[in-house]
Amino acid sequence: MKLHISVARQLLTVFGEQGEILGEYPVSTAKAGVGEVSGSYQTPRGRHLVRAKIGAGQPENTVFVRRRPTGEIWTPELAEQFPGRDWILTRILWLSGCEPGRNRLGCVDTMRRYVYIHGSPDCAEMGVPGSHGCIRMRNADIVELFDLLPCYTAVDISED
């Protein structure tokens, strides 16, 4: 199994072992575009893998901070209390770069940048860039993807 994320199409595609398409999901990549440098708030390009899966068994809309459930469940009312918060919900697929100097090690390390594929509030728009660097998905979609993928699944992020 392999994932491809197209920044241009704002689409995550799941490929099977024979290259067949198993699923497609709308996503939202970084509002600031693509780039690998720490602090850029951009989505990193290149070859990655799913280094860790976080949130198994948590209810939909579980709020995560620093990869830990806070005990909160996202609601519109909670969002009103924290207007600037970057909501990481439901499940986290933590990415690690595979290309030293491009997206691994030093100031371009995807994992040290805490770049995830994660759930988002239902009101978050998919199909347009809007994240702080991560790949946002609808909650139902991230649950489906999380249950489908093993750790170390290959993830390719490209501009096409």
C-alpha cells in the first residue's frame, strides 16, 4: 500500500500493492504552500512514511495537543472559546521524511516539524490549502484511512 498526496489537486490517493486505486480523499495542505524548512508552515514534499499512528479507539472529534488527547471533544462552542487554535482531531498519522537534506534531518526534518495527516473540524474546508503545514482530512476519512494503513506505509507528497 502507498499514499500519494497531490498539492495541486488537494487529493490523497491510496494505492494497493498492484498500483490499483483503493480510495481517494479530499485534503487541505498548507495555506503557505510547499516547502521543507522548519518554521515555514509549509507542507513538505517528497518521499515520507507513516512513522506513528496515534489515537486508535478515540471518539471522533477528540482534540489532540502534542499528540495527546486533551479530554476535550471538538464542538462549535469549544471553537468559539479558542478562536486561533489549530485543531488536530480524531486520529494522527505522523510523517517522517525519507530523503536526507530534503525532508529528513537538520532544518528540513518532517518528523521534527511535527507534520501529520490528521482529522479536522467538519467546518474546515477541504480541497483548498488552509493548514499550518499538515495534511488535514475530514474526520470520517481519517478514521477509515487510519484503520486501513499499517505503520511505515509510504507517502509521496508532490506538487502535481
